[in-house]
Amino acid sequence: MLSRLSPYWLWVLFALPAFALLNEAFTSVDPKAFRHALHPTGGFAARMMII
């Protein structure tokens, strides 16, 4: 089972939240959109470090 799990698939799995945040930041009309996206990325990074 683990031999079938490529590290690239794991990378894609971890990158999914980033794609959603970048989409929201680039399509927003709020000039502070990138600043608002900073908090969720820090929270996600902290959760991944704990796991």
C-alpha cells in the first residue's frame, strides 16, 4: 500500500489548501486579500507541524 503512495500525490494533497487560498486572493476585489490569506496559511502550517 505505501509503495503505491507516491510522494508527488502527497505533495498535491498538501497543496490543495494553497490553491484555494490563492484563488480567493487573486479573484478578490479587497486590496488586503493577501493579508487576509496569511492567517489560514499559518494555522494550516501549525497543524501540519503538530501532526
